[in-house]
Amino acid sequence: MSGIRVGGYLKKRKKLIDSALNLYLPKESEYPQVINKAMRYSVFPGGKRIRPILLLASCEACGGDAKEALPAACAIEIIHTYSLIHDDLPAMDNDDYRRGKLTSHKKFGEAIAVLTGDALLTYGIELLTYGDKPKLHLDAIKDVLNAIGTYGMIGGQVVDINRQREVDLPTLTYINAHKTGALIASSCKVGGIIAGASKRRLNALERYGEYIGFTFQIIDDILDKDGFALAFGIGGARREAVRLIEKAKEELDIFGKKSSALRGLADYILNRKK
Amino acid sequence: MSGIRVGGYLKKRKKLIDSALNLYLPKESEYPQVINKAMRYSVFPGGKRIRPILLLASCEACGGDAKEALPAACAIEIIHTYSLIHDDLPAMDNDDYRRGKLTSHKKFGEAIAVLTGDALLTYGIELLTYGDKPKLHLDAIKDVLNAIGTYGMIGGQVVDINRQREVDLPTLTYINAHKTGALIASSCKVGGIIAGASKRRLNALERYGEYIGFTFQIIDDILDKDGFALAFGIGGARREAVRLIEKAKEELDIFGKKSSALRGLADYILNRKK
């Protein structure tokens, strides 16, 4: 998939995911309205929806139907949104703005922001139960919970808030692999799980996800002149990103032609400009 | 079960649940230690463990094995603990003490307290996946998520933090049914789900749970001279509690002798003194 074609693909997929999110989230008119309003406020318009897009593409790479994976894709985006709301809280990063608009606690107050994060986490996992293959859905739930718990995202966040300004490379790697990487890797793997993929394919998707998750963070650091860009220099960080994306693509060989979207997404992550 | 026998039963069951909680929760020595320490700090020594005890007794009333229901019982207690930590936060009830010791945010700081609540919620749901009956576990997860989400506990909490000092009875009833009642009712129903109980029995357990959950709150209000005790007077509130416990016990008729523990627990909830 070329750069131009990836652009159209991403736009179409974002539209698909946004309309599913709109369908699945409780209506603003439902009682008590403020929590439903606050959930939707943070989910929309949202970012690039890269995690659910990866989930759908991974499902298709395994011969699955993207429509069947839509609830799980929305689940991942909703869970990602929960983590952003809690990260932004005054006790954490204390951010007033996110994606050009007021953060949840600035808009609704801190109590509602905490509860909105809680509600999105709860609701996200509920979406992972949607479907008629209990064993697969339970596998998906296990994988996501492991990725976002103390062995994953929360673990990374704990180390991040306690880190010194001058952080060593192993700690930086731990933070990135857990805080950002784990949910991205899980997005890819869960796409495969919903498609009923073999253990071998699930492992390949997980490693692909780990490589691109790491690259995602390196590119962030290059754009922000932070973290890995400080440790390796811009040139060194860039070379590492290129190397990781090659490794990611190698994992896709066993999927043949069906993995062209995942290849395009790997290139997109390497070349993105915010 | 007489009052004296209920006392011994509760003590034994608390011991069983505490040792399972100790087994299931991540060790304090695991990295990053602070979050594991904070999770255990709030879970132990804990309260009376009434929710997991109800879950195990409901499982047994349906002919199930309490051992098989232990992970689910621990899940409910862990999820209950998450809700207490977030409720105690400065932005919410701003409590410095809970059960005679410092609240999580007073002990570990607000950032870790938010993350500890998040981690307990995540980990609690993970425990609901433990076992080898995917369909039943998925049903249990669905029921618990519904009980703790915006249609349940979080909904009740949202209305509670936004309520006026002079609250009307329908609002008070909504808050209690959702904030406290939903998780208690779900504890009972999930015990039946794990036992593979029929729809008819699950409905009976849920209604039993709703009646005793409501009673639980009325007794709290009588002891605290709050809520229903203000609206009905102590005598009126007490009469309502007695009526609800009778209704709860009527639901147990279809279970025969196996429901003696649930009957004892209903009386215990009516007669407790804090």
C-alpha cells in the first residue's frame, strides 16, 4: 500500500470505527446524563484511531471479517480513552488540554473525570463480550486485561510517574513497552483472536504489534525531541525506528497478500508527522 | 442457621476468602512494587467480606462447589475495594480514613490511589475469567460489568455526588439500588452462574440480592441516622427492613434446604450492628 492509498484507507476506517463507537456508547439523553456526555466528550472526535484500525487489519490478515471485530476494535479505543483521561488528571500529568480541547477534569470536574475513566474501562471490557464465540471472547478479554493491568499499561504508568528526570535506558524501555506498547500489541493480537487464528499467527501479530508500538514511541520522541531522541540522537533514533519496522514486516510474511494493510500501517507509523 | 452459628460460619468463610485473595493478588515483591503494595494495603485486612460470602453461599444453594467459585468471589471483593478507593479520593468524598486506617491516597498519594483503583478493577475482572467453562465465565463477566457500569454502581455514584443535601425519596432509592445494591445482587447471581443454575434460579438469586442489598443500606442509614432513617423515622425504616428480609427469604423457597446459609445471611444483614 503506497502512502497516498494508506491515507484514504485510514480515513475510511476511522469513519467506520467512529460510527460504531457512536452506536455502542450510551446515548447522552440517558440518565444520569452527565456521565454519558462526559464519555462521549472524550471519545469524540478522538485521534487517528490507530489501535482499532490495527485490530481490524489484523483480523483481516487472518482471513476474518472486520465487521465481526468492530465491537473489539471500539473496546480498545474506549479503553485507550480511559487511560488518557486518568493520565491527564491533576494528580498525574495535570494537563488542561488534549487534542486541542479541554481535558475531561477541566470540562466536567475531577470527580466526574475519574468516574468517566472508570466507566470507559468498564464499558470497553463489556464490548469485548459482544459476539457468539464465548471461548474467543474470553481469550480476547484475558489478553487485553493483561495488557492494561499492572503487568502492562498500569505498570508502565506507575514507573513513569515515579521516574527521575534523567531516566536510564532500561527504565525508558520498560515504560514505553508497558505504557504504550502493550495495548498496541494486544490490539493486533485480539484482531487475530476474533478471526480464530492459530497460535503461530497470534504470536506473529503480537511481535508485529510490539515492534510497531516501540516505533510509535520512538517517532513520538523524535517529534517531541524527548526520550529515545535524547538518548540516541535524532539520527540514531531514526535508524532504530527503520530497523524495527523491517522486523515488524518480517513477521507478516506468513500472512501473504492479506497483510498488505498491516504493511502499509507499519510504514505509516514510521513516517507520520504527528 | 441461628445467630451464633452464623458468627462461626462468617469467620470461617472470611478466612477462606482472605487466603484466596492473598494467593491471587500479585506479590508485593513484584516490580513495580508500589502498586502491588497499594493494592494489598486496601484489600487487607478488609471488612466482613459480605459480598464474596454471599457469592459462595449462592453457588452452594444451586448445588455448586464453593471452591470453583472462589476466584469469582475474590473478584467481587477486589472490585468492591476499587470502588472504595476511588470514592475516598479528594475530588469525591475526600476521606482520610477507612476502616480505621489511612485511605489509599493519604498513604500512597493521589496518583497511585487512582492507579490502584484502576488496577483492582482490571484485576478483579481478570479473576472472573479463571476456570474452564468459557460460556459461564463470560455470563458472569457480563453481569458484573453491567452491575458496576453507568447502569449500575457508577450511575449511582454520579447521582450521589451531584445530589442536593435534601434529597427526595426516588433519588435516594436510585442511589442505593445502583451504588450499593447492584453489586450485591450481582454477587448472588454470579454464584448461581458459576454453579450452572437455571434462569429461574438466577432470577430468584438476583431478587434475593436486591432485597438484602436494599436492607443493607437501610440498616446503614439507621445506624448512621441518615437517608431512609430520616425519611421514614427509625421505626418506619426498621419495619421496611423486616419486610424486605421476609421478601428476600421467600425467593429462597425454590432452593430448599441448601439455602440455609443464605437465610442466615439475610437475618445477619437485618440484625447487624455495624
